[in-house]
Amino acid sequence: MKNEAPKWSKNELKTYILLLCAKADWKETPEEIELIKSKSTKEIFDRLYKEISNDNEDMSLDKIEAAVERLHFSTMELLEIKKEIQEVFNSDKDFSLKEQYIDEILDNLIY
């Protein structure tokens, strides 16, 4: 599914990516959600949480890919996103195979 890039800001894209990471193993933990909330505004979190809840994994990855292409991140911004992705994956002390798979896909899409 290739649609036009979502009109997200960089912060909105980052929030969406982190939510995908939390949902990767089909069990969002309170630690993951609180961490993501701490890195976003309530309005952005609530809106994107609702959006990602209605998206399947392929739709989410397509949206991320399109938004990354449109937003042109600097190397430092990409390193910060990678660090935050790892924080979400590690927040519940369980880096599952499904999370590792999503991490590899995101590496290919983002970097």
C-alpha cells in the first residue's frame, strides 16, 4: 500500500515509530507507554495512538517510509530516534524476536 506521505511533523513521526515499537510484540507494557508519553505531547500521543491502533503493520511501515522520505532527518536526529527506539524495546526488559524483527525493518527504512 503506497499512499502519499502522512503530513506528520518529525515529532509526530517519532511518536508513531515508538508506538509501533511498543506494539511490535502485541503486548504494550505500561513502561513502554509511559516512556513514549514522556517524549510527546498528550494531543500527539492520543491522536497517533488512535491512528496506529487502526493500522496493520504493513500500513504502519509504509507510512513511516513515506514520512521519512519527506522529512529529511539529519544524522544526529536519526541517532536520537535510534536511541529512543532502543529505550522503548528495553523498557520492559524483554527484547523479543518480533521486536528484533521490527528493529531491523526500521533500520532499513530510517537509515
